[in-house]
Amino acid sequence: MSVLPLTPPQTVGPFFAPLIREGQNILVSAATVGERIRIEGQVLDGRRDPVSDAMLEIWQANAAGRYRHPADRRDVPLDPAFLGFGRAGTDEEGRYWFETIRPGPVPFDPAGQQSPHINVAVFARGLLHHLCTRIYFPEDGPLAADPILRYVPQHRRATLVALPAAPAGAMKVYRFDIVLQGEGETVFFDV
């Protein structure tokens, strides 16, 4: 009986480049309501090397705190000039950026609100399933009161908070690096 050779191991990807279109990382137009912000950062692996072929997707509420989704039927203004979804790829240095608006708070349950945040999905080679995280902003009050952050150990919460950076003209800029594993790993949620 002959033994067949084993199939060599392979990782998932890279196949994200065809999914990324120019301008998908710009969620705002002149008609969009709200404070314009820029989020930029790097996607880094466990050795802190840049991940050059990752794709990030963000989705968020508008400045009034309403999602552009049929399930969000609250009596909160819906901004027709804001879709709330964006996609960006990383460059050779693992860098990405988005131009969007500062989101408003959204409800958690009838008794409480979530702090303003942006949801992030990370797709990268070697990941069989995408990773989900959030971006919070330091100016948005006591983040410890956020019902989701209460489940995150105190010493890990900083991995979810974007840091103010030098402004790009009139636009406020935040830095948010995503570390896929190891020391300083970004908190990812099992959703």
C-alpha cells in the first residue's frame, strides 16, 4: 500500500484586495451631520510586525445615535447622508484610516445607554473567522459605566480606546492600533 504525501498547510488569504473599493473608507460627505473625525492606526501581529493585507470594516450609529438599519426604529433622526458602514485595507506598513463622524450613544436596554463607539471587524490572512472589536473615545464620559465594557477586565480596557492624535486640519484625529495577539492584544468580542 502506498502512502500519499500530505497536503502542505495553507493560511486563509490574502484575498481581500478585490473587496476594497476606493473611497469606502470615507463615510462622510458635505451633507453629513456631526463632528467629522479621522481614525487611523496599524494592524499588528503577535510580534508587532505590520499586517499588510488585512481588511477592516466599521459600522456605527450616526451623530444622533441611530443606526441605518431597519431594526433601528427609534424616534431619533436618521441622517440620509450617512450610511454608517466603511471598509479599508492596510498598506505595506499595516496602516489604515477612516473618515467618519463621532457617533452618538445608543441604547443597551430600556434602563441604560452604551457609550459612543464604532464596531470593527478585522479580516486577515491566517484568521479562519473575522475578529470583532470596538473603538471607544476617551472624551465620552465614564467608560466604566458602559454595559459592554463592564465585562472587560479593567487592565484590558485601554486596548479599546482610541487616542487623540495631531489634528488633520480642522478634523480631529484618533489613533487606534489593532494588535492581533500577544502582549497588548486588542480585546475581541465573541459575537
